[in-house]
Amino acid sequence: MGLQDRVKAAAKNVEGKIQETVGDVTGNQKQQIEGKAKQAEAQVQNTVEDVKDEVKKIVD
């Protein structure tokens, strides 16, 4: 497991949630979409780390 990669993904997720919320409050659709995109990217990063963990379990 890449702890550093998981921390980066968590930070990107939080950043995305904040950006989406700011977009909601201000009515800025671009901010909302960009925030959701960052959250999706973070989810992909976490999924990649999960796959790496599972492969490592199989190999070990």
C-alpha cells in the first residue's frame, strides 16, 4: 500500500468536496463540476491502491 498515494487521494477528495460546496453556495456550476471531478479522481486513486494491495497479497 502506498500510504503517500492514499494521503494524496484523501487530500484531493477533501479539496474536491470543498470546491463543490463553494460552487453550490455561489451558484458556480464550473466549481461544482471541477469539485466532483477531483472527488472522482481521488476515488480512482484509491481503487488503484486497493488493486495494488490485493496483487501484493497474492504475490506474497
